[in-house]
Amino acid sequence: MTNRSMMMQSMTMQSNWAIRRWRPAAIVTLAATAALTLLFVAPPADAASRHARSSGETAASRDAGEALMAIVSIKSQHVTIYDADGWILRAPVSSGTKGRETPSGIFTVLQKDKDHHSNLYDDAWMPNMLRITWSGIALHGGPLPGYPASHGCVRMPYGFAEKLFDKVRMGMRVIIAPNDAEPVEFSHPALFVPKAEAIAAVPARVETFARAADEAAKTATEAKNAAAAAAREAAPLTASLRKLKGLKSNADAALARAEKALDAAKTDEAKARAEEQKQKAAAKVAELQAQLDAAEADGKSKLDAAAAAQEAAKAAEAKRADAAKAAREAKLALEPVSVFISRQTQKLYVRRGYESVLEVPVTIRDQDKPIGTHVFTAVARAGGALRWTAVTIDNGDKAQAALDRVSIPQDVLDRIAPTALPRSSIIVSDEPLNRETNYRTEFVVALHNQPQGGLAMRKTPNVRVARGNGWDDGGFTPWRGGGQYYYQRRQGWGGWGW
């Protein structure tokens, strides 16, 4: 072999060795370059729509209005978003797996968190989270394998969840149905019919009561300050009287001991000494009583003024509390009204803005017959009335027959119907209020005849919650998170991630 041939062979071997060494790094470099290209090169104009179609997402061809309701079908593994005129968005979902099933029932959006991370499941990313229970059930973006796979939440396509996030307002109704369900146009005499004059009068009423509450608060503050000043002025006298009363009490005790010693004396000498002690003790008691009477007489005006100021402060505080309550109740008329009627408890509950307004007995015919679970929603104004839809998610009567069986007391209707607004609702159900219902939720209803593993496995935050016919006021610890105030156990509960 010539020198030239040997040189060419050596160069070839070095080149092949260099290529073998370069190949993995080159592949990584090319992959990174491709990734960066994908990030910074704009996709074709219809790429998003092609992706949406391929992922099963659809949108109505018309302009969408405000999102009023989300309905999740466990059976079909789909979520559909509705405005006042019908569906506007649809997408596949992945609900809870066996043993951790997403609970079927009625919920509302309680919290929104754009970039939520779980503190239960390895800091799992749950973007565009829409919380529906404080114990940790939510709708959020996540992987969709094509079957139930979550720990109880409803996973949606990432892009769909991001698009939905800004369209959803706090309090939007979320219905999780075991089967397919959809809202249908509905009318019934029992549905609320507002009065235009009542609604028009609300802002002025709110302003009047707010002004009265401010005045009552100002008066209460002034009365409290006056009581504090009177108490400070009377403080030296009060301390002097307290000291004199203490001395008088000790003198009374000394007199009692002297009298006891006199009774016990056996000899004349002992009796004489005991009598002398008794006289001294009696004189001391008389002296202190005279000082006490004089001090009380001299300071009576100051003491009476302090007592009167204290009573005035209590009365002013009571008026302030009443005025604040009236102002708060007046302001609630600006919120949609929500009514829940339970066949199990035979009660009607009213809430506005998450606040409990009323709880009264209600008459339901054929109490032993299932009535089903129905959600009636005022979706829009229709002239001077409201346009309603109905959604049925559980076996029982049809929606019309269910409302026919309920007799809402007239005084309740007179109180809430005149100011009913769009997004007001009536829920009729065989179920009681679920324990998840608390002072930071709307009504929460879970169907007992459907799997609730994803809800049952979570400990309910230790808050004031509905239980039976009353309320359970547990101890709680204040906590702030995600811009919302709520309460959670510090011990024995995994927090608010999931």
C-alpha cells in the first residue's frame, strides 16, 4: 500500500469515528433547533382550528354570549358550555377513574386560578383551574387519554381550558350529569316573575340603607368613644371604691372573728379581751362604711354617667349591627336569587351571593315518590319576564311534573320573585344539601345513587356547612389563597390541592 493510500484510509477512519461521536450531539442540537423553530415560527392560520377539530373541540358558528352553564357528561366524557341561546363550546374530558369518580351533581365555580399546582399529587400542573368544591374538585386543563383517568377532577384539553378560563365568571353553574343532558326551554307558573318597578327601586334602596348603615356606624363610634371617656374619668373613683370595699370586707371578717371569739370565751378575762376586740372591729367597720357611703355619694354622678354612656354605646352598636345587616340584605337584591328545594328535608332554602337568606318548610306532594333532580335557570330577560331553561340529571318526574308537586309559600315568592334577575335558579331534588355546601359556596348537590369516590376520599374543609336540618359550626383557621378567602383544617387534611 502506498503512502497516499495509507493516508486516505487513516483520514476515512478518523472521519467515521468523528461522525459516530458527533451523531448524538448533532441529533440533540437538531431537535433543539427544531423545537425553537416551532416556538418562534408562526403556524399556519388554520392550525388552531385543525388542532381543535382533531382534539374533538367544537364551537358554535354564531357569536357567543356570556357563559351561563357548563354540563359535563360522565357517560360521553364531554363538556358543553351554554350561553342564553344554546351551546357555544364543546370538548372531550377525562373524569375520575374507578374509586375516585367525579361526583355527579350540581356545583358552581368557586375560584379561578390560571396557574394552579397540586399540593397533593407531586405539584402536578393544573392550568386554568375552575374550582367547584373547596375540598378539591375542579375543571382544569390536563392530559386526555380517552377514558376516565383523573383523581376526581374534570380534565379538559389544555387549549380549550385556556380559552374557557376568561369566559367563565365566578358563580357559573356547573352540572355534572351521569348521562347526556342539555338545557331545554321551559315555562311554569311557579317560576319567578320579576317586577320592573321593584328591580328599578333596588339601587336607591341600596343607597338609602348604605347611608343609614354609615350613619349608624358613625353614631356607634361616637358612643363608644364617649363611654371610654366616661370610664376613664370614673376610673380613679372606681379604683377607690374597689379599695374601700375590700377594706370593708376585711373589717367585716375581723368583726365576725371577734364575735366568734367572744362566744367561745370561758373566763371573765378572756371575755373582756374578746369584747374589746369586737368593739374595735365594729368601730372599724362603721368607719369604713361611712367612707364608702361618702365616696359613693360624691362619685354617684360620675358613676351614673359612665354606666349611662356604656348602655348608650351598647344600644348604638346594636343599631349599627342591624343597619349593617339591612344594608347587606338590600345589596343582595342586586344578585341573582338561588332556591333549593329538597324532598328529603322537606325544606326550601334561599341564597343570594352565597349568603343564606331564608330557610322554610315546603310542601311536596307524594313525599314517598322520587321527584328527580332538576335545575331551572333564568337565562335572560324576555320583556318584563324571564326566559327559563330546565336541565334534568336524575331519574324521577319530568321537570314539569316536579314543579307541579311543589307548593312554594306565597310569602316567599313575594319576597324574592319581584327582584329575580337573569342567572337566578331553582333546584328541585330528592337529595339534601351536600356537606360541601358552606358559607363560601352556592348550593352543592351530589347524587347519592352515583359513584362519588372523588368526593368521598376528600376531607371537607372545616367550615360552617349544611348538615341535616341545621348547621355545623366547626372550629376553623383563616387562610388566604388564590385571591379568595376560605377556611381549611391545618391538621389531618391535605390542603386544597388535589
